Amino acid sequence: MSCPSTVFVDRDGVINRKPREDDYVKAVDEFELLPGSIEALARLSKSGMRVVIVTNQQGVAKQLVAAATLELIHQSLENDVAAAGGEIAEILTCPHIADSCDCRKPKTGLFVEAQRLHPEIDFADSVVIGDSQSDLDAAMAIGAAAIHVTSAPGDGLSPVQVESLAAAAEILLEERND
Ligand SMILES: [Mg+2]
Ligand SMILES: [Zn+2]
């Protein structure tokens, strides 16, 4: 994996603690950052990579997550990364229910939207960091590399597996210095 120019980062289970199955981050105080994730996002950005967050949030369509709450959480995330000296280029959300749109990962709509906003994005020069099969499948669909964040690295589901976003950033930053 060569050092990418764009890093697509999943949210739940990568940046913040994943809610229980069939639950959602419904309030600002339910958004619990994982250790090192803000610093990792800032380091990637400071090294010259474009950081785009792509997140499935069907809790919005289910009316369990208010759009205003989502906005507050994402504003706070952007502020935290900025305070650490980095920048999030975009946070793109699919608020739709499963099987009703073209943007819920593993579909590619969020990635296509990122490219519309930033035409210089080259999927072949991008990496997707995620904890779900849908992230890995989306990466495959756009022709990007993938890093799988998993509590059980080495289960053989994907070529590059790490335990945290911080570890993923470490791999990408090491490659930059090669
Ligand atoms: Mg996730
Ligand atoms: Zn959607």
C-alpha cells in the first residue's frame, strides 16, 4: 500500500466507540472518542493527506438520531481535530434506511460525493479505514486500498488489519517516510 493522498475514515468503531448492535449515537454525550483517534486524524491531515469521514447513520431515517444532534457531534469532531492542528476535509453521512439509496456503504455514493466536492480525489490513490465489511466492500468497489480496524487482527478477512485508527495512521505515516 503506497501512501495515499486521500484517507476515507469510517466513524463508529473507528473514531468513536461503536454503539451496540441496532443502537445509534443518539446524543452528544453518547459520542465516546476512542483513544488516540483525534490525534491520528490530525497527524494524517498534517502529513498532507486529505481526510474524509464517511458514515452510515440510518438512525436518522429511523428518527432515533436528530439531524441537529448529528451536526453538533460532527462540528465538535471537526473542532477537536482542528485544535490538534489538523483538518477534516468533509464529513459525509448517509442518513437513509438500508436498501433505499445509493450512498449507504457498501454503496459508493458518499465517495462519489467526496469526489464531486474535491475533483482531485483519485480513488486509486486513496485508502478506506473501517471496521465493517461494508467499508471493505466499498473500498473494493471504488478501487481503493483498505485498512480493517478490528479487535481481532489476523482473522484473515482482509490484507491489512490493525486494532485502532492510531495504528492505521502509524502504518500510513511510516510509508510516507520510506
Ligand atoms: Mg463502523
Ligand atoms: Zn444513503
